[in-house]
Amino acid sequence: MKLYAQHGYGEGEKITQGLEKGVISGAVYGAKDITPDRLSERLGEISKIAPDAGRLFDPQYYVSLIGSDPNIRLGKLGEYPYFKVRRRSQLESNQLIADEIRKAVEFQIGLPVTAIISPNILISRSLDSVEAVIAKNFIRQAKDIYKEFSDKRPLYVTLAISREALINFTELESFLNDVTLLNSPPDGFYLLVGARSIEARTDLYHADVIAAWMLLNYSLKINGYQLINGYSDLLSPFIGAVGADIGCTGWWSNLRMFSMDRFAPEATGGRQPVQRYLSVNLLNRIAFYELDALRKMIPNVVNGLSMDAAYAGEPERSVEVLQSWEALSSLLSSLTVSGEVFKNLGKCADAVKLAEELYASIKVRYRLDSKSDDGHLEPLWEGMNLFKKRSEM
């Protein structure tokens, strides 16, 4: 499984450095935080820096249904020729959907991207809803419209589902039956699982959500699709274990978890977050000062990778994401092998068990803050077991 950068505000040289150091294999740029002209320039620059790197563009069309809210922060989205605020009732027209797909695809064909991502809306409440019908119409029409342009690059269709909609197993099964039986299927899917808030860690670290996200990838993979999972961050190894091809994560919390909160008014008066260190063995990030306290007592919290040297004390903010990408890439390399689902799940289970043992050692010596604790491990166990049950593995 490969790791891509999830682009957002404050890119600087992060993606360039990540590619040069080999800790990411590509990037997914988002419309909100870059102008069309600058987007084309950056994609061209990346193609020269790392010719083999994946270069993708998320049109972020799913914002169109909430764009009429005067408090929504559209950023640069309004500068893109395909983007227009829409009402749900308008998108019940198949002809309008076709026109929207055509405009978004045509824009991307003129970019130096390595694949095209077709737009879609977010299914916010239920997979048995008008929203789901609209989303399926976006999926069904995408490939035939793309064929009009005679472009040879792969086509991925956006499939964005809220965690509330995803966890209804009966509806998910029915939805997947419809999506996997297409007359003109795309090459793959750009999958997004939406949390209610970027601060709600338990929204995604929940057994039902993890199991459903794994099942979504597993079912689509066995039907021959390539799968890019946006904003998948530390859940990437677990969805990679069952078939995902690419996971994505970025440098802010809103680039590590997908939520429409990202387009809400920005909170004022906040401080920059404490720099964190992604520990492979903990399957989690801990504060840099916690790493300082633990590295001598419990050496196994340290990864033994090249970016560890930057954490001799308080690290530069610019290296935090590079360390995170390096650690996550290491995890993906050790836990995921294409086509080896049963073995991969065994490796993931071993990794969770190791993390439990390490946390047990820490608890008798040191108290971690709530973001660094082991609250993510039980949902991972339960999610994997629930996936095995539902997939009859």
C-alpha cells in the first residue's frame, strides 16, 4: 500500500520534501487551498521532482450542497470553472449530473495529473436515501462521459460517505451490490469517510466504522477496483490489509480526518498544536515531551527511523509531518502486502497486541495525555473482528 500526502493550507515545501525523502509516493491536491493556476504549476513541479509520483486532484464538489451557507469557507473553490453551489433537488436531474461530471473531468484533463477524480456529493445520513441515489448516478455516468475525451489515464470516482451512513450494515450491503454491478465501471474509487467533527476521535475509532470501512474496501477490491482512501491516516494499514491501494494523510488534523467541518468558520484565538511523534509500535502519536520522558524508560516507543534525529528535543514544525509520513510508510510496508488479506490481518492483530503490551508498560511509569493514550486499540480489535464476521472470513 502506498501513502500519499493530503494537501491543504500551509503546504510550503512539505510535499516536495516528502517526495525527495521518499516517505510519500504522491499527493492529492484539494481545490479549497490552491488557485487553479498555482495548482497547475505545482503539479508540473512535482512531475519534475518525482516523475513517478502520483499526482491527483480532489475537485471537492461535495461542498456544493452546503455552499449557500453564508458561513461556509469556500476558499479558492469558487475560482474553479466546474464549481457551482447546488440544491439537492437540482441534482435529481441526470442531465445536470452529466454536465457537472463533464465540466470537472474536462478541467482535470488539462492538468499534469496521473489520474482523474470524478466528482460526487457526500451521502450524509443514509445509504437508502435520495442522496445515495444521486451519488450512484454520479458513479454510473462517470466512465461514459470520460470516454468522450479519449483520455488514457485511470478514472477514479469519488465516493464520500458519512460515518452515520456507513455503519448501517444492511444498507451498506445493498449499496455495494448496486455499485459493483455497473455497465460502465470506472477504474477505481476515491473513498472518503466523513466524521461529524475533526475533534471527534471516536467518530472514526469506533468498531462499526472501522469494520464498515474495511468491508467497503474489501468488497470493491474483490470486484476489481483500484482504491484511494482520502484522509485515512493511521487507519490506513487496516484498510490496506483488506485491499486499499493508497492511503492519504496531511499535516493538520483536518487533513488526517475527513469532515465537512473543514469548510466551517475557523475558530479564533486558538494556539498551534503541540508537535507530536508518530510511534509505530504505539500505533499513535504522542507529544514530543512525552517522547523525551519515555525514550530512556521504554525504548520501544522510538521507531529507529531516520527522522528520529529531529526529535532530540522540541522539533521544528516543518519536520513533524515528515516524521509522521516516514513512520506511517514504515507501518504500511510491514503490515500490508497486496493480495494477502488473511496474513495482513494477522500482522495487524500482532501490531495491536504489541501496542497493548507497550501501553501497559507505560501506564505503570508515566501518565500520557488523552490524545496519546490507548483508547484507539479496543476499537481496532473489535473492528477487525467485526469485519471478519461480516465478510465471512
